[in-house]
Amino acid sequence: MITSSQLKAEQATRSDTVLAGDYYMQVLKAGQTLRILDLEGNQAADTLFYSANDPSERYSAMDTIREQGNVYLTTGSKLLSNGGNVMLEITADTCGRHDTLGGACATESNTVRYAIEKKCMHACRDSWLLAVAENPQYGLSKRDITHNINFFMNVPVSSDGGLSFADGISGAGKYVEMTAAMDVIVLLSNCPQLNNPCNAYNPTAVEMLIWD
Ligand SMILES: [Zn+2]
């Protein structure tokens, strides 16, 4: 559902630009609102969420899909943890659809899906692993990298139940906003994928804005 926000960018308490292929790792406090802004359009933002107090509690695609009875995420979607608790709720969305089925790109899946030569291309999973290695204060490791949300990514479910990575429906300036219901660690990989149209074959920057 397309819903715009009343929040003003100039009143944000924090703003960070994340280049394609980079990661973003920050704590979002309960009650704070995060906007992910697709600066140039058609850019996938692969995101994981953890409880800041107990990172073994983390975003669960299965619980979220089951409880809302819909495979796509948009305004009103409550993002649930593996403990069944609401971690965040999407409060505004000018793109209209976000995927949580397709998973993140990895060198392994690039090799299987595209070509053996793709093994050395940078992938979202590499960015997440780099993030947890460079930020030991969160106590995360490789085993904590699980299923995620692909904000702005268009992964339609076909009538026979299959998935396809389709051309994006996001555009320059579109955004999604979510309010935290608990203190959460946000771990985002701004996707560097070049083998399918999720980034329009031209990965670009996103902006992360936080309001109190
Ligand atoms: Zn990716």
C-alpha cells in the first residue's frame, strides 16, 4: 500500500549514505523511525534485524508471512522475530512492495545461478560477514546471518508458485519507513548484484535516516 510520510528529512537526528556494495550497521532504539531512501531508484537493500538486547532473537520471514497472511511487505506489515514479537512496523512506503522470500545474494548462489566465474564477485553475504567481523561489539558471527528482507526488490510469486527476480518497481526518491517496537540492530547490505535486474544492472546508493 502506497503511504507517504510526514517526517521531514531536515529534522532527522541521523543520516547516512550507504554506497552500493557497502553495509550499514546501527542500533535503532524503540520508538525511533528509520527511513531507507532509494536515492537513484531500482536498488535492492538486503536487511537483517536483531534484538539489541538479545541478538539470538532476530527477524523471521516465516513468522512475519504466516501472521500477516501475505508474502509481500508494505505499510502495516509487522516485522516479527523468531520469538513471535513485533520488532518493527512499516509505517510508510512509497514503493509499495518489498520481498522477504528471495534471500540475499552470495558468491555460492551467484555461481549456481549464473556462472562459475561469478564466484569472486562481491555479494550481500560478503558485506554482512564483513559487518559482523568489523563490529564485534554486537556479538554476532557467521551463524547469525539468516533470512532477510529485500527492501525495494521485486520478486513476484508466479501462479505455479515459483519466484522470479523481476525488474524493480522502485524509483529515485522512493522510500520505506519503519518504527522500532524494541531496540534493534539494523544490518543492511546495499546490494552489489550485477547478474539480475534487482539493481537495474547499476547498483546505486541508499540513504538511511533516523528520527526520534
Ligand atoms: Zn545482493
